[in-house]
Amino acid sequence: MAPRKIIIDTDPGQDDAVAILLALASPEEIDVLGITAVAGNVPLPLTAKNARIVCELAGKPGTKVFAGCDAPLKRKLVTAEHVHGKTGLDGPQLPEPKMALQAAHGVDFIIDTLRREPKGSVTLCPLGPLTNIATAFRRAPDIVERVQEIVLMGGAYFEVGNITPAAEFNIYVDPEAAEIVFKSGVPLVVMPLDVTHKVLTTAPRIQAFRAMGTEAGRMVAEWTDFFERFDKEKYGSNGAPLHDPCVIAWLLQPGLFKGRHINVEIETQSELTLGMTVADWWGVTDRAPNAVFIGDVDADGFFALLTDRISRL
Ligand code: BDR
Ligand code: CA
């Protein structure tokens, strides 16, 4: 089978970085048409730079990286340096990327790619706030029906929130963009905190990356080491959740995951619960299902896949 064509929309972030590595390490299954950076964990100039650092680390400097939107549709940007550090990729010493950013804007790349490629052949993989995707859908409504599927990291139901008591970071940063995407009618697969909090970077799992003896293995170990501190302190958990790699793992081995096809709405009005993903997990409304909302994962299977693929870099 031909590899699945995807666009990764991202705000790296250590977990975004691992997701990008996983995709670039899997060329038989996944063809990364391009990577669009968005403002999120850190401001746009840093996410656009970090995406290139990761491509070079993967040995894929030919990957096209575009800068997209530098602020949410209607709100002031909220960032997460308290989790990811000042650079977004704190942990190891970071090299300066040599590869250039593409000249085009990320939103134009998304629009042009969806118009150029056969209808239903491109999957969008958002790993950050949904600003780029929503902007593309608003500017070019004709592309919406051309998207094969959107597989995204965002939201929460049982785990409720991480950036506020009620909201997960990616959705909270740009709830209006999230609303556009969740109401778009495009088939959605959603990786909420409910599942990502089950894939934790325990000490033996980090050691497996370090033991590879490769540059990619070392960087992943140092990133996850850094990233881990925050979650250990906050949740008292055994390690850090590898949120964004769940999106790519689902493309590679969907059988690792379990979820439900349900209705998910985005709160955009209430100050208290802004950005909440109101997920009808128990089917108590008659609102039409719009997303496969994932709730469970085989964590050992996930790490076996991730370790195997990172070791190929
Ligand atoms: C999400 O927010 C970011 O901090 C991570 O990269 C992930 O995409 C988790 O809430
Ligand atoms: Ca992210």
C-alpha cells in the first residue's frame, strides 16, 4: 500500500518533536508532505525553528517546513514555557538548524496541497492549537471536503483539563479555531488527555531511548527527562505523558487504541470553562457524533512501536 499522505501541524514542544520523529522514521507507512508550525507552546519563530531542528535530527533536511499563524483567531496567545522551557525544546543543547523555512505561509501550503492532491487523500495531523487549520478552512471552504481525516491531539473528558481546571492546552489556546474544526464535518480522531496520560515516560522507557546510542535516541531521552519533571511534580505520576506521538502511533497501529464515536462540542463563551471539550461519552444527548474520541491505549505496545521506530533513525 502507498504510504498515507499527511501534513503535521505543530508547535514543538518536546512531545511534538517525538511525534515528528516517529512520523519521519516511518516512511513506508507515512509520507510527510510538509510540516506547518503554529504559535502554541512557544511563539511562532521558535516553533518554526524547532520543527527544522527535529527534521535535521531525523536526517530529513529535505522536509518542507512552513511558518503559519502567530496568534489565535481572536485571543491573545497563551504559551507553555512552564512545561516545555524557554526554547520549547529545553533539555539537551540544541543545534542551530541549517535548513531554510519555506517561503510560503503554512496556511497557503495547507490550502494548495489539499487542492492539488486527489480528494480524500490527505490527512491533517494537528499537534497544537488549531489556528492554522481553522484559518485554512475559513479562507478556502472548498478544501474542507477534500480532507481525508483529521487526527489531532487535544481536549479531555475524564481528565478534564491541564491548563485550566476545565480545559486542555491546545483547545484552550484557540477555542474558536477548535470550534470551526469540530463543526467542519471532516472525520475526526481525537487524542485527549484521557489517553495521553496513559503513555508515560517511565525510567526504563527513557533508558531504552538512551541505550540506542544514537543522536536521536539521546535527544529523545533528554527531552523526555526534562518534560517529565513538570508532570511528576504536578500529577505525582511515574513519568511524562507523550501526548502528541499518540496521533502518529494511531496512524501506524490503530489497534493499540480504543475509543467511541461521539459528539464533542467546544466551549467558547464561559470564562470558567473556556476551551472545554464537552464530550458526550455516555450518549446522553441526541447531538450527532462528530469525532472518534479515544479513551484507552496499550501503553506497552505504544512504547514498543515508538522505541523500534526511533531506533531506525
Ligand atoms: C498538548 O499541549 C502541549 O503542551 C503539548 O505539546 C500537547 O500538544 C497537551 O495538552
Ligand atoms: Ca503540541
